[in-house]
Amino acid sequence: MVVRPEFAEAPVPARVLGENAAVMPLAGPAALVSAVAADALRLRRLLDEALDSVG
């Protein structure tokens, strides 16, 4: 979950990130990233990519 005050005015758009991850806006100034991967290293990379994509 990523919480930032600026998301209250401009929510993060819902989108798919590759085949195994998605970003979804939440009520309030937050976004949720959901991801699955075969191992912890790949999961960490997916989550880092998602964090970079939300700014």
C-alpha cells in the first residue's frame, strides 16, 4: 500500500503492470499494489517497479 497526500486530489489510475501485478486506487489518498511471483526476488522487483510507477 502506498499512501501519499497528493493522491487525494489525483488518485492513481487502476492499471495492470505486466502479467503478474496491478495497481488499484483505494478510498482516500492511497493505492494498493497486488503482485504474485515464483520467488521472493522477483516479487521484490515487481513491487519496486510498481512503487516507481506510482511516482
